[in-house]
Amino acid sequence: MNSVIALLAPEEEVVIHEFASLCLANMSAEYTSKVQIFEHGGLEPLVRLLSSPDPDVKKNSIECIYNLVQDFQCRATFQELNAIPSILELLKSEYPVIQSLALKTLGVITNDKESRAMLRDNQGMDQLIKILETKELNDLHTEVLSVVANCLEDMDTMVLIQQTGGLKKLLAFAENSTIPDIQKNAAKAITKAAYNPENRKLFHEQELEKCLVALLGSESDGTKIAASQAISAMCENSGSKEFFNHQGIPQLIQLLKSDNEEVTEAAALALANLTTCNPANANAAAEADGIDPLINILSSKRDGAIANAATVLTNMAMQEALRVNIQNCDVMRALVSPLRSANAVVQSKAALTIAATACDVEARTELRNSGGLEPLTELLRSKNDEVRRHASWAVMVCASDELMATELCRFGALDILEEVNLSVSRKNKFSEAAYNKLLNNHLPLKYSQTGYLSSSNIISDGFYDYGRINPGTKLLPLKDLCLQEPSDLRAVILVNSKSSDVSPPPSTEDKSSDLGYGRSISSSSSLRRASKDKASAGFGSPTEEKSEPSSGRNTALSKSATKERGSRKVRGKKEEEKVKEEEEFTTVAKCTEEGSPEKEWFPPSDPDFCVYVYEVTKSVLPITNIKEEIEALAEYVAEKMGGKIPKEKLQDFSWELHISELKFQLKSNVVPIGQIKKGIFYHRALLFKALADKIGIGCSLVRGEYGRAWNEVKLMNESQKGVTGGLPPPEVYIVDLMFQPGRLIKLRSREADLYRFL
């Protein structure tokens, strides 16, 4: 190697230089030889030979240098040798091969900032622009654009080229060139430069967007891809985003229908960036008939295309009108496949799209019927933080009604979320919210696990109190519990005001509370009854989780009857809306069970509880003062559960024998609450909560130790009547259902502690 390099010395003849440089050029194609040439100091004489009068020597030398500068260490030494002026001189050569090799070498070394600065200082950009302007040199344009792309990454070069008019020439060249590869490389150069915020600003001032829109119409797929990528980069500029709202989006939508999946991926990426945080662009994409092709891309084989399309759909779904259009195009069915993808980005984007589109019961029903709940639940196990976060978000949205929450729990969502939330590194705000949402729509499990139901947790038909269970323990469904033989285990208390007839009531207006009693109700409570009966259909009404105080409701003792009844009417309307969701699921369930030889199962009926609901609706609901209403309901509950029990006679109250007799008579551990005529704390508190929810009294249910349970309500202090300005927070009271039924005891008082604890 040394002997060959020695032949490059100035005193040697040109012919020696020619063959020695040719030898090194051939050797430099191989990595180990390239390293040896550099280590033996071959770079410096090769740079010197770039100025040789012989074109063959120049060609061999620049070829060898091109191979050597692929290595970073060699590029650093190359900069020290100040070789760029010599390479720029080669651009003036009459031999295209020498010009091409010189441009390729510049394309490599300008990846380094220092080399770009040297090129700029030696007026290299002017030479490059001149080559672009020369049609006869169009075979060099592709390599020139590669060098320009690197140089435009520097703000100083960008400013210089703009001041000299080179930027306008470059854009005009990109738009007007008839050679696809040149257009493609011009767009790539623009893309590279557009990652710099200042460059984007300059491009926008030069109206680059018009050029890019024109390139989208190219016949070359490569040019379309490059132009789409450039648009994606320019989207960071708000002015550019606004421009593409009027031009560009329709063309990108057309590219989504391309047979080339690389084109569809690039177009989808551009649309994803254009529609992010920009409702106007999302609308423009929808108006250009973009929803159908975007949903079709969800079945693509390219993960990038799927992820980008899902992002656009998510951005669109932020607007209700567009969300409805998306839902009407079977988006839920199309998202099932991406949910099963092995690609974490696709999983994440698909889950996020579900979170954005599953806001309506119809969409959730479609997702459920399409088999999407199971793969969505499995994503909760993901080791990827973003996938887990978005899946939790989607589960939280899907768990907005009881039947969907029950289905998700059947697939193990609650168990997985519980496990995730035990891990400090894996849990997130969405996993915690999803867990709480599932519990709030699976009240039997919530009460068994946490021992607490808030005033927004409305007990509906089919609720059952199994007793306390530890986290992670499975709670059997009511049907399984009903089919078990009676045992020594604690009785399961069932709340159900619905008939167990095989045929459900023909109308939601049917007076299920009056079954078999032939009574009519006053017009003042008809609306209330209707809304409550609607909410009682099936196993309970879907209940949206609301932020609220921990228990009870804020109610002033001095509030007028009109105000109190008005608030209840609002609540009744909400429950009427919620029942529509359940009816959708009931219809689907019936369809899926058609042709099945098995009879549909209903929970045991409870005629006595139906009477309770009717009677409190007649006698308690019309009371206008909320405090008096609570007291009246408490007295009613105590009367039905064995009456007032003096503290000293509590031990003599033989409720255990009564419950055992009921279990024996019913041949089951499940006892309807209306059949319990001797009940203590936890029986009475549950009955009070169930009846209070039926007539719109806000109260919470809290489980204590050793069979204790109590209800908490919130009331404003009567002494604040007539006070204007900021009122103090309401006070929490415990409702006495045992010793002095109807008494309201301040929470944390001595009397309250005596009631709650042994």
C-alpha cells in the first residue's frame, strides 16, 4: 500500500499518477483497503491530484475520494485539507463522469455542518444553481438536488439562497421540470429543509405550497410520495395549513385511492398532519369524500398507512357531525383488524380512534357485535405505554353503559386494569379512570369490592349484594348464584322490581311496579314512574359517570318544591335517554339468541318490592321538603324491615333465623329484598338506597364492619336561609334506620360513630 501511495508524489510522471490512482480507486471499493489507504496517508496526495491536468487522474482521484469519505473519520480529515474548492473546480469539467463523481462526493460530505459552511463560503451554491438552470446538464440535476437538500438544512444557506433569488429558481425548477426523478429529488430537498421552522417560514413566503400541490398531480408515484412528505413537513406552519385547506386536500384524498400503497401511506401522513388540531381541514377532508377511502386503508398491508388513516379519522371524529358520518361507514368493523395488529403504533392509533368514535351506543354496539371488545381488552396488557394508555381510554369510553361494562368485565378488563394499577410504572390516569368507570357500571362488583356506592351510582333492577370480597376475587353472575343450592354462606340480597315472566313488558310505559295490584297513580307522579320504569328495564339503566361529591346531594332545606321537583324531572329525562342505549343492546341480544332452544333467563321477581316502589312513589315523592322526604322514607323502610329496634334489644332481634327460613323456602342463597321482613343495618341501608334511587333522592350507601351499613345524605344548613353570596359546603348526615328511624345524625359526631361502629 505504501509503495502505491508513494507513486502519487508530485515528482512522478502523469502516467504513473494515472495508474497509481486507478489502482487505489479500485482498491477503495473494499472496506479494509479503504481503511489502509486512509491510515497510510493516501487522502492528502489524492486531494492534490484533483488539480492534475490529466482528466483520467482527476477521475480516478475523485472516485477514490468518494469511496473514502463514506467514513466519518475520513470526512473530518478531508475538511482539514480544504478540498472543497478543488471539487468545485471539477464541476466545470467537460467530462460528465468527473462532474457526477464530484457531485456525489459533495452529497456525502455536506451531511456535515462544517462542510456545508465551507461550500457556502466558496460560492458553491451559485454553481449548483447554475447547473440546475442549464438544460444541457439535466443528467446532473438529480445529484445537484441531493447536495442542495443537505445545504438547505442550514438556516444561513437558506437565507443566502433566498437573497440571491436562488430559492425562487429552485421552486420554479421543481415545478416546471419534466423529468420525474428531478421533481422527486427537488421535493425531497424541500422536505429536508422544511424540518427547520425558519425555513418553513421562508418557504411559505415564497408560496412553496403552490409548487407542492402541482407536484401532487405528477404522473410519477415517486414525485407524489415526495410532494406528500413535503406537505407533511410544511404542516408545522399554520399559514401553510390554512393554504392546503383550499388547495391540496382534495388531491391528497384522490391519492388515498392509489394502487401504490406507498403513495397512500404518504398521502395519509400528510392528511394526518393537516387535520391535527385543525377542524377546518378535517371538514375539508370529509367534504372531499375522504371518509370511505380512509376506512378502506384500515385493511391495508402497510402499518404506516393504517396508523396514518386512523389518525385522520380520530381528528375528524372530534366533531360530532363528522363522527356520525364515520360511524355510518362501519368504522368499528374496520378497526377490529388493526386492534389485532402486531405493530404497537397501529394498535395505539386504532385504540385512540375507538376512544374518539365510540361515544354513541350504536357505535359501541357495532364494536361489540364485530368482536372488537376482546382484542381491545387484550391491549390493556401491552408493555407499550402509549398502547396501554390509549386502550384504557377506549375501554373507559366503551364502559359508558352497564351492558358494555359487563361484557368488558367478562373478557377480563377489570382484572387486567386492577393488575396494571398496582404497578407504579405501568398505571396511568386513563387506566385508573377506566377501572373506576367499569366499577361504576358494574355496581354489584363495586359494592362488594369497595363497600361504597355514591349518589350517582343508581341501583337498578338486577343489583345484588353478595357481601364483601377481596380485590382479584371473581364475583359470580347473578344467574349462577341463583342456580346454586342454599348453604351456610351469607344470603345474597337481590333488588328487582321487574317481573320474571318470559316475555318482557310490551311497553316501556308498562307499570312494572304495580304488577298484580291493579292500582293507578296520580298524574303528579306518572312521569316519574314512567322514567323510572324505563330505567328499570333489563338489569339496569346505563349510568354515565359524573364528577360529584363523595355522597349524597347538595340540597337546601329551604328550597322550593318547584325547584326540587324540577331537578328530578331533569334526572328522569336523563334516565329516559339512558334506557335507549339499553334497548339497543336488548334488541341485539334477542337477535343473537333467536333459534336457541334455551329459554331466556330472568332474575327472581319481587312483588313486595314492586309494592314498595309504588307506595313510596305515591306517599314520599310528593313531599316538597327534602329533609321531610328523607325522614318519611327512613320511617317507611324501618317499618317494612321490622320497625324500630331499641339499642338494648338489638341482640334479641332474630333476623338470622328469618333469613335462613327464606333461603330454605326459596331453595336458594339469593333472597329478594322485598321478602325480608326482619332486617338490620345492611338490609335496611340497601333498601333505603334502592328506593331513594327510584324516587330521585340522592344518597350514598356505605358498608361497615360486622353487618353494619348506613346511608349518607348532604343537606344545606337551615340557618343559612336567606344568606346571599358564597354559601358554605353542605353538611353530611347519616340516616338512622334502626334506633330512631328518620333521625338525621351529623357525620363524625359521637352519635354517628355509635350508629356506624360496634
